[in-house]
Amino acid sequence: MSTFSAAVQGLPNIARLVRSVEENPDPIPTKVKGTIPTWIRGSFLRNGPGKFEFGNQHFNHWFDGMALMHRFQIEDGQVTYRSRFLQSDAYKKNNERDRIMVSEFGTIALPDPCKNIFQRFLSRFETLKASDNASVNFVKYKGDYYVSTETNFMHKIDPETLESKQKVDWSKFVAVNGATAHPHFDPDGTAYNMGNSYRNKGAFYNIIRVPPERDTPEETLEGAKVLCSIAPLDRSKPSYYHSFGMSENYVVLIEQPIKMDLFKIVTGRLRGKSIKDGIYWDPNQETIFHLIDKQTGKELPVKYYSKAMSTFHQINAFEEDGFLVVDLCCSDDGKAINNFLIQAMRQSGEALDEVMYNSLSRPLPRRFVLPLNISSETPLNQNLNTRPNSSATAVYRSRMQDYGGLEFPHINYAKYNTKPYRYYYGCGFRHLVGDSLIKMDLETKKFKIWRQPDLYPSEPVFIPTPDAKEEDDGVILSVIITPVQDKSTFLLALDAKTFEELGRAEVPVNIPYGFHGVFNSSA
């Protein structure tokens, strides 16, 4: 089934959502309308790009903006807000010279004009250094909070003040050149992640395991181990991945046809090209599912193949009745990663409708059922999927196209990650950013929508009620932004069961559209 949605016309301009803003390091009171449940006590932490230029130089890609961290402190039905720019080396170097000094995903730093001609020529032969602009997510290792991106650098953060405490390099602990910003966790706090390594024989995919506890307060990633290394189909052109799947017993690596040309990436500075220009979509290659046993660290000998597709975020994965069920947000092509150029996102009128939206494939929920009991006795050319109603996703996938598909998926992670589940939540994308919130019921195949004109919600985060009895007993939090009114951001609280608004906390400052975050409970 194609994941292209019906064409749209007259999309509103969203330039205000991708513009630079000022930080607000001191807590700002918000104006609460309706009710924020008093049992919610803690901080809602968010991360995303917040500064897109230095001096007269502008970043090219949405992913390049400097990391701006946000904290909504919720207590007794009241909310305060504060924000800080991550004091990364990239931010400090750019800020000090008031020009772009550090290359990012879609922007190559130009040679320093203060150098002479010979020095500027030689600077093109310098090795491309990874940026520590950790703008994607808040993650937790051994009880500490970090902000992370997809390079080998993270920053330990004080979750109360948002102050940058320590820069941490993955490669000092395990042999990887980066890690995703979407780790998974076992109930005991053991963390799993994925990172590439680049060796003389080419690239490898690595599954990383980080222990749940630390021996000293100063510890960061000590004790981290590479659980398994897997060679890509083409070691000079490994697949790009933004996240991965995990069930109770398996890690699921999805080798998709979004490829990274390592030669082009390594020589990019010499050619004046950014990392983005070394990433491409190859529709002629299949998608491969690799399963790794979490206990033994061994890859299963069976590989699972599907048609070419791309995926950035997984919804959930669980084992049941001899099958591994993997739910993903999927597109039929993988060109989107190169489409979020800042100037393009600031387009309006026909250019926005046709060039930036109608030409894109929409990500939609898709279920993959992988039979685990495969042996030499397994019959060929027979349907091994004996799960009842496993093809039902085709029914609701087409209806969800009316809302542009679904991304930024979330579930009741604490209780249902790696287990059979009924509900997931996400953003509908009838624009380049989320413009609705969606709750999907996998049992009834029905979904609920929260959507209002000119309001753009962030990733929904589920918070369970104390002593919750049912899976959807809780509240959904999402940061809502509008491009049509100045200083009109608010934190939205929805009843997760009914999907009706409980209340909102209005923030009197501008906040750009961000990526991901977590809720840190203090109850």
C-alpha cells in the first residue's frame, strides 16, 4: 500500500516554528486554564533546535540548530517554565566568533576568513569532526540525565537548572563512533543502544548495553559493553538508523535502504559538502530485520526481509505465541531526511504545498510479524503467520492518511514496553511538523484525534495516574506552538482515556518546534 496522502493545498506558513529564540534560564510562571491534575508532580524535559544563525551565517538544515533545553516544572496544578542553550563546544565556538565554526549535519563550516589563503586551503583537508550539539533528546543512564544526538558526544545535565555539567564521549568507553538518541530500557534500568563503528574493514553496527547503576557519583558510562557487532550488507555504505526495536529477549536492528556513503562523508569537507550530502535512498535494496538475543549477544541465524521502506521511530515490539511483533512508523521511501532544509520549511504558498509536502511519502503505522520458530524443517513458500487478525492494520492505515500519517510514537512505556499492548499515541503530520495528536486503539482499530487550527503539538508523552488499573489511565502532555501569534506557546494536558483537554499552561515566551523529551517524576 502506498503511503502517499491525498494532495493538500493552502498549507499555512510555519516559519515562526523554526526561528531563533532567546533562552529563559530563570523560572517563568505560566497561566493555567482548565486543570492540570494535582497528582502530576515533576518536570517535563524537552530538547530541540533553538538558534539557527550566528552573525550573518545561517544553518541550512533543521537538525543543525543549536540545542535549546526546556523544563516545565509541574506541582500542585501549577506550571513554571525555563530554558537554556546547551553549553556545547559547538555553541561556545560559534557564539565566541559570531559565525558558524563547527560543521553540522546539513551545514559545512567555511574556512576562517582570518586565516591566510594557504591556511584556508589546508583547512579543507582537516578531518570532519563530530559536533557535540546534542539537540535531539533527553536520555537517562544510571540515574543521570543527558542530552544526546547521534554523534559520540552527550552532555550530562542538571534536570532542575538545565545547566550543562559534563561532556561525555561514548568512544572513551566502547568502540563506537556514535549512538542513537533513543535507547531502550529493561525494567531494572539496564539500557540498550546502537552505534556504528568504522574500522579498517569498514563499518559495523554495534549493540551497546549500559548497566543500571553506578559505583561512584562521578561515573558516567563506565561498564558499558558492546553486546554484538553486525557487518552491514555493504561495509562502505552502512544503513542510517535513528532508533531500533526491543522486545523482552531481543534487540531488533532494521537495516533499511537509507544509505551512508562513507567516502563522500569523509571527503565532504574537501568537497565543501555536508554529511547530509553523503546520505541517499536506494529503493532497489530490501529492508533487513536482524534479531539479537539480549542474553547471549548472538545474532539469530534467520534474517527477515521486506520491501524497501524507511523508518525513524518504532512504536513497540513484543513476543507472543512464537512470534516477534514489531510495530513501526514506516514510509515507502527514505528521502525525507534530506528535505528539512530551513529555507524550504519557511516557504509559503504553492512551493510549500507541492515541493515540501505533496511530494513526500507519509509515515504510517505498520506491523511486522516475525516467526521465531524457524528451522531446517520449516516448509518453504507457505504463510507462516498464523496470528489471527494480524493484517488488520491495513484497515486503519488508510484512514490515518487523512491526518497525514503518524510519527513521534509513544506508549505506556513503563508497563507495556516489550509486552502486548493496546494503545499508542503520536503526532499526525498534515504538515512538515505535527499538527494533531492521535490515540490509536489496536483492539477496536479506532483512533481519537486532538486537533485545532494553527496549533502544532509536539511529541505526546504519557504519564500514568497513581494506582492506574487500565493501560490508558493517565495524562498526555504535549507542548503546543502556533506560528500566527507571538508568545502563545502552552503545555497541553489531555485525559489519555478520553483524549479530551484537561487544561493548558500558557508560556509568555516563544519556543521553537522541538524533537523529543521525557517526564521526570518527583512524586
